[in-house]
Amino acid sequence: EVQLEQSGAEVKKAGESLKISCKASGFSFETYWIGWVRQIPGKGLEWMGIIYPGDAETTYSPSFQGQVTISADKSISTVYLQWSSLKASDTAIYYCARRATYSDSSAPSKSNWFAPWGQGTLVTVSS
Amino acid sequence: DIQMTQSPSSVSASVGDRVTITCRASQSISTWLAWYQQKPGEAPKLLILAASALGSGVPSRFSGSGSGTDFTLSINSLQPEDFATYYCQQADSFPFTFGQGTQVEI
């Protein structure tokens, strides 16, 4: 079964660092783009960035460039999202999602729909 | 970035009704469009890909249409489990922007 399993909820203080994870199983990890999506409670969905684990090619949305770091560890089929200094405004649910279509390289392409999604990680940051 | 505009933001409907949601892209995206369903407390689920193809396991009462800049998601004969929020997403170029969502409520 194709699955993305995310790490558990986090409660942090502003200024602290954090790294959350998304463990993939049931498919060839290196050949599927995986992205991170933010959802502020009660609000819509925002793309943060995506990574191609095969060569670690990463693209960030302008809104999140410099604010977070996305990485991947091929040895354990896991993608990460990390912050060096959290803000209260980072309070949200974070989802990882796999591009539904296989890619044999990190070259940009169309057909960028995503399935499955992880179950989400709630990050709460207090000021 | 490509902007996606959904309407309406919410719709009230009854079981058995037909519901239509529209999504407009700020530039042509051919048929590079997906629709997702999100229920409270759950992750989004892919419903429609390539503007009109049903996702895996999605009931046939869901349908999508459109190309270029204007797209539609229709739900025929609304079922109790369909009450959720629906998002369109352009699949053309990163960032793969979402519409603001349409809440389908009783």
C-alpha cells in the first residue's frame, strides 16, 4: 500500500527550531516528487515546496523561500520540513503529499496532482 | 504565480441535490487541473485529475469539465458523505496554487 506517515503533533515556543518528518512506503521513493502543504486552522491550502528525492532537487514557493528547509533521506525513505526559528504565525497543520505520477528525472513537468497525502502534523507555536 | 478563483465559497444543499462548483485560472492551464475533497480533521483526497478524469475509487456521481481557464466540478445526487470542502488546484507550474475552497454544507 502506498502510504505517507507523518510525525506527531508538536508544541513549541517562538524562536525554537523544529523538524517534522514524512515517511514513505509502498513505492519507489526516489522517483516521485513529494511536497509540503500548509493549512492554517480554518483556512485554505498553500504549497510550501517540493523535493525530488532522487537528486534532492528542491523548489520553494516564494512565500516560504528562506523560511523553511525541505530535505530527504533516501536511506530511510523520509522527507523533512524544518524551521530554524519558529514564529507564532507558523501555527498550522502541515501535510506532505506525493505527486501521483512517476518522474524519471527532476525536470519540471505537467500533471502535478498529488495522492496520497500524509495524515498531517499539527504544529502549535506559542509566543 | 497562477491565481485560482473558486466560487461559490459555500453552498447549502440537500441529499439528492446536484451541486456545481466553478474554478477560474488567471491564465490558461490547458487541462492541468485537479480537484480535492477535504473532510474536517482529514487530509485532502484527490477526486479529479486532468480536469475530468476520476481519481482512484472516486464515485461516478463526481465529474469534472473544462479547459483553458474555466473549470467545473459537479456532484450529482449529493450523498451524506459528500458534505465537505472542495479545492481546485492548478497542476501546470509550481507553486501549484489552490483555489480558496468551497464548503458544501447541509
